[in-house]
Amino acid sequence: MKEPGEYYDPQLDVRRHFTEEEVDTILLKELEEFELLADKIDETPLVYHGESIYNHPTQDIQLYPRVMGNVLGELSIMFDAPIIYLLDLRIPWLHQQNDFKPVANALNYL
């Protein structure tokens, strides 16, 4: 409900016309509820610490999670970084100029 018009009223259990004032009041209430429930996130700038390309030395997929856990721990210590992003592409997907419609729609949505 973003503008005046006919909508379902759950309190009266009927469809009826909502005025602009009613719509504004409902939107304001929803915004207040959203603000109360929204996560409070302190933004901190990310500092680039470097990069490393890792090639798994064995073809045994069962060892991969254990080896990757150790490698990520070592990278965290080496780069002195509490957070490590693992990218499978050189350009993060949010910065790609992607014309594949589902991806373009997702980027526009974000």
C-alpha cells in the first residue's frame, strides 16, 4: 500500500478505499516498526591486506574442508585480518557489468 486506493482492510475484513492520510499513517507505522527491528550495524571501512591464490594439493575432496580451514586460519594470522573474503572471480559480482537479465535484476534490486 503506497498510494490511496482500494485495499483489503484486515480489521473490517472487507475491501475498502484508503485515503492518502490513512496510507501515510500506515506507512509511517510500518517504517517505525521496521526501524525498531532493523539491525544496528556499525560500518567499518575494510582495509585491503593482500591476496593469495590457493591451489589444493590433492584430488581428495574429503580432505579439502580440513585443509581449507587450516589455510584460512594461517591467512588470517598472516594478513592480520579478522575477516577473509573468498572470491571465485577477480571482479566482485556487485561490480560486474553483467547483462544477464536475472543477474541485472538482482543487482538493480540490491
